[in-house]
Amino acid sequence: MSTATTSFANTAAARHLPPRGKVAMAGLIIAETAIFTIFVVAYLFYLGKSLTGPSPREVLEAPIFYTICLLSSSLTIHFAAKFLARGIRFAFLGLWLVTIVLGGLFLYGTGQEWHRLIYEHGLTISTNLFGTTYYSLVGLHAFHVTAGLVMLVTVAVLGVCGRVGVKQLVHIEVLSMYWHFVDAVWVVVFTVVYVLGR
């Protein structure tokens, strides 16, 4: 086989491979899924085994509004990427900023809930098994939302400076994968903590 034929075959194969960033993000998501699974199983395993109160039924209130905010942000980031792919940077930036606001509202809601649980009900991470597993699971998710928001804000700043365009679409799609993962995990956490856990 000639060198030219080999080079052509390698180029053709490379065209069919997914971008490295997406492969790396998929690997990270798989690893993070395993970590979240451990925390979810621990929460369910220790549910109802606390020797002292308060219990989930006594203190938890489902954060419906903030959940809607977070899940809506999956739509806004999806359509932001679509607009960027079409070269409509203004619409991309607008939806990107809406995504940041929705994610920020969700984090604010988490902070409000923690403040209420700590100061009104005396539930801390060391109060009982429920407190330990609740703050560990919800806190792990909040950490991932915070990390995502830092990345989203970084992209927004670069976008305002005119440094985000169609050439950066793959990077935007990789970040979108992470954000969709964070939202999907919240569906599981919400179901386990606020539906099954009560």
C-alpha cells in the first residue's frame, strides 16, 4: 500500500472519530455517574436509620421552582449552541446568559434551603445519618453546578469580548454535555431525596 493511500485512509478514519473533547467529557460523565451512584445508594441505605431527628418528612420541602429553573437551563444551553452553529452570536450570548441566571437561581435556592434547615431545624451534616447523607449528596451536586457555572461565566466573558464563534462550537457542545449531565443528575437526586426519601 502506498504512502498516499495510507495517508488517505488515516484521514478518512479521523473524520469519523468523535472530537477528543467529547470523548473526554463522556469519560468524565461516566466516572461522575459512578460517584453519584455511590452517594445515592448511601442515602437510600441510611434512610430511616437515624436514631435522632429531624427526619426528611419533618423538614424537607421540594424545591419545585428551582428545579424548573435548572431543568429549563438545559433548553437554553441547547438552543444557545444551535444559534452559535448558525453563526448568530447575539442570540447565542443571550441564551447563554439566561442559562447562567437559571443555574444561579438554582444555587441560590439550594443555599436558601440549607439556611432554613440549619437555622430553623438544626439539621447539620453531623446531626444524624440523614443530615450526613443529605448534605453529602445535595452538596456534591451543588459543587458540580458551581463548577459548571464557573465555566459558563468564563465562556460568557469570552463571548462578550468577541472570542467565541463557530470555530469554538465543539468546545461549547462539550460544556453543554456537562451541563445536561448536571441537570439529569438533579432529576435523580430530586426523586431520591424529595419523593422516595419522604
